[in-house]
Amino acid sequence: MRSYGARVWTFWQDLSQLAAIYPDFHSLINNSATLQQFGVPSPFAAKTLDEFYAGYLLKPVYDIAPRELVLTRTGSKPQIMIRPSYLADPLFAGLYDRNPFYRERPPSLLEASNVRRLNPQYELFGTARRREC
């Protein structure tokens, strides 16, 4: 598929799901342009990911905070990043409607100083204005 320029964006809850469906799942991971990991729920998952990253990260995967993610892009070492918050990051200001399922929080929890800024040169999801509900 790569020779045709096709790109697939997949989401997996667990590496064992991927391994069960695709016995050669390592090939899918090795040919991925971008990998993201959010929240590691168990020691087994953390051990698997720590082996995968083999010392590239500054701390064990299990110690990654809920506001953090691991981002790996082709040609770059894995990085621990702060997940952007559409509620607090100025880059998202005015680009979303109020979420009726999200309880309002005190401003102190959403202060801009708690959020690492996204680089404004990157366009979000292919459009400059995308609304999130």
C-alpha cells in the first residue's frame, strides 16, 4: 500500500489486540509514520512499551502523567509531550463550542501556565478552523 501513497490511521486500545489480529504486527508498527501512546493502565503494558522504547525515554512509561503522551515520528526519537487542552490553550480559543458533557472547572485548573504551547505553524487536522463538541 505504501508504494501507492495510501495512508491508514488506526487506533488500538492495547498492543495485544493488534498482535491477536495481525500476527506480524511489528511490521505495522515499524512502518508507522507516527505513534502516540496515552496513559498506560497496567504494569504489563508499561513493561512492553519500555522494551519497545529501549532507553529512549527519560523516565519509565508507567511514570508518564495523565496529561502527558509519548510521541514518536519517523526519523525522530520518542518524546514525552504535554497533551494540548482545547479548554486552556490559546491556539484553540474560539474554535470550539461549549461541551455539555464536560463539567466546568475552576480557572486555576485551566491556567495557561499548565499547558505547553502548540507550535502555531502546524495546521490542525488539515483545516485552520475545526469545531469540537
